[in-house]
Amino acid sequence: MELGVNSSGVDVNGNCEIHDGILSPALPILYSLVFFFGLVSNTITISVFFPRKHSDSSMAVYMRHLAIADFLLVMCLPMRVYYHNSQGPFYLCKVLGIFFYVNMYASILFLSLISLDRYLKIIKPVWVLRIHRVRWSHRASFSVWASLVLAMSLFFLRNDRQYPCDRICFHFHHKGLLGGLANLTLVAFFCATFLLFLCFYARITTKVRTMSLGNRDPKAQQRKSRVVRKTFVVPVIFTLCFLPYHLVRVPYVLAQMDLIQDLDSKQILHILNELTLLLSSLNSCLDPIIYYFLSCTYRRTILCALKGSNKLWVELFSFITYCTKTGWATTDSID
């Protein structure tokens, strides 16, 4: 039966016709893994960036706000796992959903600002622009948060309880004309941002490849190759995490508006939407890779921590080996 006929979205047994299918047992586990790794990596990131305000730069400001967005997004995931595929408190689920998207689009915007900052510093290095100033970067960052909170608060005004299955948290919900257009506007905004991304990094790559770093020096060529590889870190992570979700989003929203009425198509789109949304949340775990390649402070701190950890393990292993040889670690010595 098509949802165009059964507009309530409920089958003869009273169950929702759109369901998670094979993803039902996997999604809570996968979101839990993203939460764990995202919490650990972003806690480390915040502990590295925030005590070093004296070394502020425009890039550091954007990275700091990006880390906040990732951390807040990760904190949404336990509630998403708890209320997965169940009818929870309506307004709580709605607030959590909006909070999730605020931080997801904050990540998109701060990655865009990082890319713009790098583009101008590499392509126009002699220009002195306000965007390079720390004070301007702080204002731009706070403007991003304010704009997103204001825009997403409009979604809170919509009534999503028209049908029984619309009460299920983080599920396939029907949308009216205004709700559908608002979601498609966000997709259009992302597409414009993604095109700018491609333009920025195409120019950056061309500029780096034509830089003279000692064309006959093998070591210089290796350095140039490393710079080119580092250049692709941001666009690769950005594309991997956010492009699939927004490609699926257009037909998915059309299905929510009942412009796509075939039940099988809606079911497939729902599963694809859940998979790509999970992929977008994975960005919170991958952004520390960007910090590692773009921030000397972050890279040195992580490397020093790893060296200190390795030294600790080596000393501990040496101590255990010594105790074993001298008989301290045997049960006889304990007696």
C-alpha cells in the first residue's frame, strides 16, 4: 500500500510503514562508537586549543569553534541512541534534533571559514584583510552561531504531530510545503558552499604545484608533495561526511512532502538518509585529523603526548621485566 493512499503512514497492524529495517540494531551501536571516539578526540582538542589563547590566529579561532561544534554534536548522540525508534517526549526530541543540525551546519560553516582563510593566505599573501584579524574572526564565529540558532529556531515552530508516526523521535516525518522548502533551502546553501570549496582548493592546489621550492632538490619536491597532500585533507573530509547526506536529502524531503509516493522508494530513501546522517556525524571524529595537519601547536602537543605515553609504557615494561627476573613478581615472593 502506498502512502499516497494511506496518508497516516500506519499499516493494518498499527505499525509505521517506514522503518529502519536492517539498520535498526546497527544504528545505536554505530552512534555509540561515534560518541565514544568523538568525545575522546574533541576533549583532547579542546584541552589543547583553549589554554593557548595567547597564540591566537584567525585559523586558531575557527578551529576552536569547530571543536566546540563537534563536541556539542557528540553530546547529542546518547539521547539519540536512547530514544532510537521510540516515542519519546515530543519537544525534547525536537530540541535534540534541532541542536544536532545547528552543530552540524556550524561545522560546515567553520570548515568553510578555515578554507577561505587558507585560500586568501596562499593565493593573496600580500593582502591585509580584516578576515585575517583575530577580532574579526571572533565576530564572524559568533555571527555563525547566532545565525544558525535563529534559522533553526524557525523549525521549532512547525507542528510535526499530524500523523501517528510523526511522534517517533528521529524518524521519517511528513512535511508541509513550508517545511519542505526550508529543508531544500539548506541543501541549496550547502551546494553553494561546496562549489566554493572546490574553487578554493583547485586554486590552492594549482598555486602550490607551481611554487618554486628548489625544483632540482629531491627533498624540496618531497616537501611540495606533502604540502599538496595536506591541502586535500579538508576537502576530502568535508566531501566524505557531508556530500552524501545532502545528495540524498533532496529526494528524501520530496518523499516527506508526498511528492514521491511509492512506499518502496520512501523506505529506501529513509535508510539512505539514516546512513548518510550517521556519516555526517562521523565528521566530529575526523576533524582532529584536520587540526593535526593544519595546526603546529596541536601536532606538537599530540606528538609530545604520544612520546610521553610511549616512554611511560617502556619504563613500565622494563620495571615488570626487572621484577620478573628478580622474583618480585612471583607468588612465592608475595607469600
